[in-house]
Amino acid sequence: MKKKHLLIGLVLGTMLLTGCGSRLDSITENTMTIEKDGTITDISVEDFSEGDYDMADLESFVNSEVADYNADAGEERIVLEAFDTENKLAKLELSYTDMEDYNSFNHTAYELCEMGETTISGNFTSVADGSEVKASEITDSDAKILKVADAMNISCKGKVLYYNEYVTEDNGTFTASGEGVAVIVFK
């Protein structure tokens, strides 16, 4: 049982960019993509070169976990889009119906909600001009708020407006540091 939880934790622990199979080749870091409708796609990348893992067994295990989750939910809430292993590097792409399914499957407590459904505090960087603004100055009522606590790249479909101190931006890629709760405000 411990081995089962270790394997799923290693494979699913962090997330990566959404994409098709060919994009898996270019993914090197965990990234989560949030679509405008709230669906989530992630690709986890994990290096298994230090252990003696059977990648076919790992893929079978992940398929089983997804099937069990969907059976318990009574409908397909998670889809295994792709699983690729090359040189003991596993890349797993999963799509989730919403953040509730993501959190339940991955045992996380991330938030994805509308502005006004959660509180934000502290200072934020404006993507538009790089200026610093206080959370109380962010009043865009149709914005969405994403809060994550782990290190990962994040892609928000739509327009990112602001991010806090636990997020960095480089050429349109937003990276949560994992050193605190990363907050991204987007439309």
C-alpha cells in the first residue's frame, strides 16, 4: 500500500502544461493549465532513474486510479490524455473537469474561484505595467483567482492581470515558487 501511494505521489505530485502527445516532448517542468471554463489540464514530469520501477506497471496503476475515481464519481471527471516514459522519465497528462476533482484526486487544497468568493491580501504585480498594487486595489469583479501552494508552471487561458510575490513571470510563463501560496488574478 505504501508503494502504491509513493508511486502515485511521485507521478501526480506536481503538474505541467496542457498539450497533445507531441508537446509532451518539449515539457520539462510541471505545469498546470487553467481553461476559461474552469477545466484543468496538467502534465506531471517525474524522474525515475534513481529507482527500479516498471513503467508499464506504473501506467497500469495510474489508469486504474483514474478509472476508480471516475467510477466513484459516477461519470468521467478525469481523463488520462497521455502517459509517456522515456529513459526513466515519466510524463503524465491528465484533464480534470474542475478544481474540486483536481483537489480530490491529488489530495491538494488549491482554489479556483471568482473574485469576491475568496479573500486576497498583500501586494501584487500588475502584468500590464509591472507596478505594485495592494490587493484592496484589485476590483475587477469578473476576474478569477487561482491559489496554489506547490512549485509549478501555470498557464491561465485568458489574460493574467496580477500575481503575488510567490509567482514569477518570464515571457508569459508564470511560475509558482512553492515557498508560499501563489495567487494569480486573471480573466
